[in-house]
Amino acid sequence: MRKDLGNRFDVLFPKMPNPMNAKYDEWKILFEKIAPLLDNNVILIGHSLGAIFLVKYLSENKFPKNILATLLVSPPYDDEDMEESLGDFVPKSLDKLNKQGGKIFIYQSKDDKVVPSSHLEKYKKALPNAIIREFKKRGHFDQPKFPELIKDIKGL
């Protein structure tokens, strides 16, 4: 992604703690250490559990910087139709996200075996102003290139 975005963007990929047994509070602690170091007009990107982490965090907390955009890739909405429980990652409301998340993009593939496309329908209702990018055969977006995401970031 760094190479695809070029020098115009600083890219940070924080390694979140304990990904195989993730705990929201542990992720929150790390995120709150990183957030003040970011510039204003930040672009936040989360994939899968990282996406629902951003959804919950931005729905329940005031982010210390201005957010230009929030890009959510294969974001689960809740535990429904999921093989594994999302535990304490599920937010109660998305109101604050709507207010502080900047331009919100959601990327979902119809053939995603991890996050069913029914979750996208819930996001469409909860975030009616979100820009939806729906794909047919991208699975859980595990491929190394994601040109549509790069194009959206460069277009901000």
C-alpha cells in the first residue's frame, strides 16, 4: 500500500495485540497511544475485526484529530451469521461515527466467507451517507492489491 500511495501519504500499520484472541480493551489502549501522534485529516482504514474496532471506537469515543475518511473493509456489523463471536467489539450505536468519521467508505464482497453480505445491508441502514463499494468475487479481500481502495484514498 505504501508503494501504491506514493509519497503524498504517510502509512502506518499498527500491529494490534493478540489477534487470535483479540480483546477490544487491549486494542483500545494501543490505539489511544497512537492516535495523538497522527496528523489532522487522518484517513483510518480497518479490515474485518479492525474495521469493527474502528466502528466501535469512533462510535463511543472522541477521536483527538480531525478524520478525513474512514474506510471499512469487510466490516462485521454484529454476531449474526458469524462463525465466531465478536465479543466486546460490537458497538451499541453508530451515531458518533456518523458525526466524526469523515467520509465513510464500506467495501464488501458478495462471496466473502467470513463476513456475510447481510452485514452490508445493516451498514447501509445505519450509515445512509456511506459510500458503498460492493464486489462480486473478492472474498474477504485477502489479495495483496486493492486498486479501488487506493483510488478512493487518492481521491480524497
